[in-house]
Amino acid sequence: MNLSKSLYTKAIQCPKVLWLKKYKKEVLTPPDSSALAIFETGNVVGELACQLFADGKEVLYSKNYDDMIAQTQRYLNEGVKAIYEATFNFEGILVMVDVLSVEDDGSVCIYEVKSSTSVKEIYLHDASIQHYVLKGLGYSVKSTNIVHINNTYVRGDELELNELFSVVDVSAEVGSLQAGISTRLKEFEEYLEDKVNEPNIEIGSHCNKPYECDAKAYCWRVQRHVPAYSVFNIFNLGSKKQVELYDQGIINIGDIPENFDMTALQKQKVQNYKSKTTYIDEEKIEEFVETLAYPIYHLDFETFQQAVPEFKGISPFEQIPFQYSLHIEHENGMLEHKEFLAQDGTDPREAIAKRLCADIPKNVTTLAYNMSFEKGVIKRLASSFESLASHLLTINENMHDLMVPFQKKYYVTPDMNGSYSIKYVLPALVPKMAEAYKELDGVQNGSQAMSAFANMTKLNDEEKRKMRNALLEYCKLDTLAMVEVLRKLKRDIK
Ligand code: SF4
């Protein structure tokens, strides 16, 4: 059997996806822009982690893995002490070790680099198959380690690699996984021997763990006809009640029996779906609206993250604000718009904090959708810029959350699919605004905005101008959408 390390870990999640990857690739969903950004981050982090191991040599990628294996051997023969992407094959199992460190006594240490901030269980399987291959080839493996990002690190003037990365020795865990590997490989081999029939594996919580499976659209929608809004949205995936319904062949919310045991919230969602009616608690919404004093400052930030912090005072994966849009709504309905978009390639935090203080006076109502995000951004700015801290924290104190009426179920429509995310609330309340996003050129959602800004330094002047316009148009629409949602709420309680 021919199997790579990445296919082995996929198969650990579900043997069916291994089969599909080998024999029915066309049904798999290709990676989207955020998945590609994660791969890119992984590459950057992987290359940087190599610098932890001095005087190493890299095995250059080749489609012919035998060339990579031969190059690895040459480096071993030459006495190279650290080999990046060291490649081995044992009985058809191909692994590329991120960093192989060769000790003076000839034993080796395996280092698997991950761009995440902790050791996840799947990484142990990833490391264990590398250990299995090297042991099988007769190497003495002294230790197996996971190298991951330390998210408590705060960058100083320089990047301190030894602090940015945490190295965790997982030899014991990997050792205890060795006994099960041969059996697992045999099981995978049996699945792959039948090239015609797919493994008959049911959908379940494993479809999302540890990663959302790229066969989900195929297994769920195409094969099992699970609708976009189904019992899986009412009951937690893998929960007793969800499994009970699924075992009875019930996936449509409309088919849930009237007497099925549910919590009050689950019942409300089901009733709302079945009756196809909109529920509006006018009294509660009025109470909410009355907490907002005019003028209302509708605020939305865009942020990006860096696995490897480029700026002093930043931690890995910290949300760094680079843009905001602000619609100021006056009592007479008049709207003013203000915005900020940082220059790419610079630390945007101080400039954005100053402009925010200039644009939002101390004692006004600021409105955000899911304000914990905006408050978190402002709080971090306040802790970084002492002279602005008092003003910034006042903005936070006066912030209200437009998500509350939906989160607390004061306003529920069947089109919200049981969700209070703006992704569902906006098309349900103001469909024309939701359509407006689809007409935007270049940037249509937060993750596209994030990667557009993070990659802007790579663009030429003309491309940059266009991308900046796209970002401004997108963010502006976010706060305009909030204005429209609030207006709709007010209309519906009159
Ligand atoms: S979607 Fe679920 S059942 Fe289908 S291959 Fe993936 S993990 Fe397996």
C-alpha cells in the first residue's frame, strides 16, 4: 500500500475520506481562500522553525519522491546534523520529517512543526507514523517532538525564535501509539483494496473533528440529502438526541415528532421552523432600542493576524486592527460616514487608536454587532497606548450590542436558521443589503478582507489602489447593514 503521512492522518479521522481521496477525488471540496491562507502560514512557520536548528540542509521538493529519499541519504552520509524535509519510505509509507536532527551517537530526533498554539491529538498520530517509518528502517529514534507557536510570546525589538516556538517532547505518547499502527494500516489497506465500493461509514461528529472534512458536501448533502438547516442545527452533532433522531432516519426538522424530548430553546427553534412564522417580542425590542441614545455610532473593525508577529508588542495570532468603518446615525435619520484604512506593511495600531478617539467622542452610544470582538480590539489598543487608554475604554463602556435582540430570541424568523449570526440575520431582515455584498468587487467577507490586507505588500501600485477601494467598500457596507438592521427592528415594533 502506498500512503503518505497526510493521508494517514486523514484516514485516522475517517477511512472513507482516504478512499475518496484515492478513487473519487472529484467529490471533494477544494480548499477555499482561508484554507489556502492556513497552508501558507504553515509554510512560513515551517521555514522559520528550521532556523532553530543551525547548519541544516533542506531536501528540495521533487515530484519524484525517490529523488528526495536519495538526497536525504546523501545528507545523512555527509554527516549533516539537521535535515529539513528529510524523506523516508518504509513499506510504501512515505513521510517527510519537518526537521530531522542527527545526534553524535547516530540516533535521530524527529521534529514536527505546527503553526497552531498547542499540541492537538491528531499531531500525535502525525508524529507517530514518522516514528514508525524511521524505526521500521532501523533508525534509533531518540525523541519525537512537536514544535508549535507559543501564543504567550510578545515580540520585542527582534524576533526571538526560542521564545516564539515551544518544543514539546511527545516521545511517550508517540511510543504508546506504535502498537496500533500496523493494525490500522491493515484496516486502511482493506478499505483501499476494493476500488469500486466506497467504505460504508455513517456521518457523525468525526466529520468535523479534528477538521471539517472536505468530503462533507458529498457525504452530507449529496448522499444523505441533509438540508442546509436540519436536525444537526438544533441538536449538537453526536449528542444523544441527535443520534436518536438520525437512527430513526429523521434529518428534517419538520419530521421531529411533536412529543420528542427537547429543551425550551430547541422547542422554540423547531416550532418556529414548522410554523414558518416570524416571532417578534416588541416589548423587549423596545427596551433594547431605548438603551440607545442618538447619535448612534455604528462601528465595525477589520483585523488580521500574524502567526509570526512582525511588530513589537504583538503576540502570535493577536487580532491586529487595520481598518474600521463608522456610520453615525442622527435622530433625524441623517447619516455621516467615517473610515480608516491603515497603510500596508506598517504597524497600524497607534494610527487606528488615534483616529478612533478623534472620530468617536467619549460619551456617545457606540453600536457593534457581536461587540465582544470590537471591545477586545479596543481593550488591547488601550493597553498598548496609555495616553489614549481612558478615551478608548470609555468607548467600550458606552458600547451596545446589536446582536442582543437576535441572540436573546426577541426577533426570530424562519430564514435565520436558528442562528443569530449577522450572516443569517441580515438576509432575513434586509435582503437587499445581503445582495449588495455579492456585488462587491474583490472583498466580500471578513476572511477575504483579512487576507487582502495581509498580502497587500505583494501588490503593485494599481493593484493596491483597487484592493484598498475594495476593502473600504466592504467595510462601509458592514456598518450600513447595521444601520439598516436597527431601522428594520424599529419599524417592526411600531
Ligand atoms: S464527511 Fe464524514 S463520513 Fe464523509 S468522509 Fe468525511 S468524515 Fe467520513
